[in-house]
Amino acid sequence: MANNVTDLGKVGMTLKGAYNSAITYERLDVVTYQGSSYVLIVESATDKVPTNTSYWQEIASKGDTGSTGATGTSVSSVVLNADYTLTINFSDGTSTTTTSIRGEQGATGNGIKSVIKTGTSGLVDTYTITFTNDNTTTFEITNGKTPVKGTDYFTDAEITEYTNTITTNVTNNIGIVVDGINGEVI
């Protein structure tokens, strides 16, 4: 008995995704095009749009656009309640309340109890800041020469010298505003 072998070739569809005119498709390749799907019915094809029925057969059509759905609700207002919950009111008259959005109480911070000028040496004034927890830090202000109105004119270098310089020995993060003309803490 002789063995007879028959080559059936490609017998199953191969999904290729969206149609691309630059690709050469083979028989039984399946593509999508404008919402429908098509299978190639010839041995091969390049740059033949799937709507060309000499090359492609439509296997699933794009459906019609459905009717417009019901109008949804929208948020009409959001209220922050005394207990730190939010009440969200919707356009249809319904509402919902969230759980509390308030975090836990943080640690008590330090404030400034006092700022006192504690010394002067030449043009340098020393100030001590005392915080509410009784920690202290100091800073210095270097004062420039005092102008005499109408008699002294300052160069840029002298103006830079006259601008107060603050050197801090900071043990806590603080912000200090200094009046640059008078060298006073404000």
C-alpha cells in the first residue's frame, strides 16, 4: 500500500488585528477595519482594503449606534461638616456622607516666647530667642555705619556693608525678619 499525503495548507484563521495596507496578508488571515472584521479569501493580498469583496469576506459587521442613555446625576454641592465629614449632594436630590477627613492631632509645636537683645560688641548686636519650651538660640546682626543726611554718599561696597548680615546658631528651624536699615528685629 502506498502512503498518499495531501497538503491541506493553512486550515485555520489567523487573527492579525487592525488592517494595515503595508502588510501582505495570506489566505484565512482575519483583520478588523472600521469596526467590522474580515477574512482574506485569496492566496495573498497587499494594499487591498477589506471592503474589496474580491479579496475579503466580511465575517462580523459593526453594529449600529445605540440610543442615548438616561442623563446621569451630577454633584450639586459638597459641604464640610463640623465633624470633618463631607456631605456630597447630587442633582437628583440624593446625598452621601463620607467618613471623617480630619487627621489625628499633631504634636504641639514651639512658638517664640521672646526675642531679646543680649549683647553688643562694636557693630555686632547679639539677640537671644527663647521658645515656648524654654530652648534658646542666638543670632547676630552686624550693623554698618550710620549715614549723616546730606553729607555721606555710599558706594556699592558701602551699601553692601551697610546691609545687615545675620549669622545664626540655630538649634530649631525658625524664621526671623530683620529691618535692614535699623538692625531691629521686627
